[in-house]
Amino acid sequence: QVQLVESGGGLVQAGGSLRLSCTASGRLFMFNVMGWYRQPPGKQRELVAVISSSDNTNYEDSVKGRFTISRDSSKNMVYLQMNSLKPEDTAVYYCTRLEGPRQYWGQGTQVTVSS
């Protein structure tokens, strides 16, 4: 079993920055993809960014140029640096980890961007 714990959410004004962190623990496999999804109020969960174990990245269009995903595989951690935040970035952000057919989720951390 894999456990994911996020941290770093909070309240920030538009134009500000936040950095989310996620730590994975448990029985971990070397080849994996880690990333972040978000669920805005009243909407479905959506992909934000993912990074593979070989550091290939992919971003949702609306966050390109503002968000940066990175990982420290030695610490089993993934980060999401969020700059130039907008009110529409307000959501619960979830860390995720894919290992083959299995996908694991963290409990989520709230990010609120005020205008």
C-alpha cells in the first residue's frame, strides 16, 4: 500500500505564490508517475501536472508558464510551485501516484486565491 501526504496549501492573494509538497511512503516501485490534480468547487477533478520517474512533465494548458512540477525521487517527494495565482486556481489539490495499473491519492490540500 502507498500513502501520500500533501502540505503547503493555504490562502493567498491573486498574483501570489504557493508551493505544494507531497511525500509518498509505503511499498513504492521505482517506475512511477507522480502528479497533481485539483477539484474546484462544484466541478470535477482535473489534471494539473504530472512528472514521470524520468522527469518528463506534462501540464494542463491553463497552468503552463505559471506552475512548475518537480520531484526528489531520493525523498519520494513531488512538488508543485504555483506562481501568478488566479482566483480560478482555487481548488482542493490532490497528490497522485501511478504505479502500473494502480493509482493512489492523497487526502487533498485546499488552495484559495482571493481577488
